[in-house]
Amino acid sequence: MNDIEFEVLRNFLKARSGLALTPDKRYLVESRLGPVCTRFKLGTLSRLIAELKNGRAIELEKTVVEAMTTNETFFFRDKVPFDIFQDVLLPRYLKERASTKRLRIWCAAASTGQEPYSLAMLLNDAAAKLAGWSVELIATDISTEVLEKAKAGIYNQFEVQRGLPIRLMMKHFTNTGDQWRISREIRSMVDFRQLNLIQDFSRLGQFDIIYCRNVLIYFDLPTKTDVFRRLAKALAPDGSLVLGASETVLGITDAFTLDPAYRGLYVKADPKAAGAQVPLARPALAGVR
Ligand SMILES: C[S@@+](CC[C@H](N)C(=O)[O-])C[C@H]1O[C@@H](n2cnc3c(N)ncnc32)[C@H](O)[C@@H]1O
């Protein structure tokens, strides 16, 4: 792959998925797209890029985009965002939405499902308080491959050992050989859909809580700014946005402001947009057990 071909690939990935491929990521291209060359019998990366350039290889284009996404995830990843969900967000919206009894949650880069299923298990723990409520949990990702795994809800020993409290494993998973399957009850709580964040997502409607973690890090500044602008529209005036541990809005957007009490938790910045300016309860985090 020469410099011109690398540039073709870079432009293709940026336009299709928002992925900002920097020159130091050449090694990643070679390791991720080598197997795609083999699968499509293309021999070399140069031939693969030539195919992309002619714009007629739909299946190849989709496979290249999916191969270049990083799908790393695990149950209750980083813990704090889930403690916040249990101890701050659920109590907040149980109170704030008591009249409508309606709660809408969006997991915007769900990968293989561990993040939305972690939220679903916490919702299940709160089932008594949520009796009579309509709770929607929508989980989206650009990659249909990871979504297939997410929908199946089947994980290996290593995956269930990463972050999942033993209590929740015993409660919601059944073991078949070296596979663990999450219960139908938890699976049915999550509505998985394919969605590209760099495209219009206004059709999803408005959410009370959005988890958009560890995906914006792969985008360049203008793309991040644009996604934040549209996330702000997709969030209720008093809604909450949760970002990944290494992500921030600082220097990128003024649509959100950090809730100083909780790492990774953001609310809408505009006081007018924030409407009734819900006073934020500040409980200490007891944590998921
Ligand atoms: C590193 S994983 C993060 C998963 C989960 N949110 C977490 O924090 O554990 C990033 C996910 O973002 C998805 N992704 C990448 N670009 C995307 C895009 N343009 N639209 C939607 N999802 C995208 C990838 O397919 C991948 O599954």
C-alpha cells in the first residue's frame, strides 16, 4: 500500500464511518484488512483499495468498515458509569418522570452488547420501582457483525469474567459448555438496531439518558462536534449524557456541561434548553454489586 492508496482508504473510512485514520495506524490497516483480502480473494491491499475506489463493491465496503472498527467492550466497563446509572440517574428520572412513567435510554455504540445488557440488568434490579413504567432501551452500532453477537447474547468464559458481578451472572446467565447465554428476559429488554452515528439519527426520537462511550475517540474534531450537536438534540432538556472515561466535551462543544460531582456525566449546557433546571441530587455512589 503506497501513500496514495493509504489516502484513498483514509478518505473512504472517514466518509463511511467517521473513523479518523492517522498515518501511525498503517500497521492497524495491514493487520485488520489482511484477512479481508483473503476472504474476498484480493491478494493485496492495493487490489482491495482499487476495488473500494470503483465504488461498486458494496459487501466489501461494509466488511472493510466493520474490520476497521474497534469493538472492545465488557460488562460494567469502568464501573463508575453503571454506579451513576443505579445511584444517580435511575433515582433522578424515577422522580422526574413520575407523571409520565416513561423512560427512554440509548446506548449509542453498543458493540457486542455488554454495555446495554449491563444497564438492562440494573433496570431489572429496579423492577419493583419501575412497575407500570414504559422503559425503552435502544442499543445501536454501525457494525451488523457485533450486533448479531449482541442479539444472540452468548458470551464465552473470558467475557463473562470481565466485570460481571457473580450475583448477576448467576441470576441472568445459563451455562452451556464453555458458553454463557444471557436470559431471554434481559435480552428482550434491549432493542438492537444498526445505526451510523455520522448519519442523521433524529428518527430515534428524544431520550432521557444517552450512553455514548468510547466511540467519539475515533473521530476527528469536526465529526465529534457534529455528533455532539445532534446528540444534544436527541436528549431531553433535562436529559443526561454519559461519555467514556477518556472522553470530554472540553474544546469540542458547548452543548454540554460536566456534572462536576460525577466523572463522565454531562447535562445540557444551555440554561434555556435545560428548561426547568432540575436540581441535581448528589447521592454518594453505593455501586453495583
Ligand atoms: C470500543 S467500542 C465501545 C463499546 C461500548 N460503548 C463500551 O464503551 O464498552 C466502539 C464501538 O463503536 C462502534 N462504531 C464505530 N464507528 C461508529 C459509527 N460511525 N456509528 C456507530 N457506531 C460506531 C464500533 O463498531 C464499536 O462497536
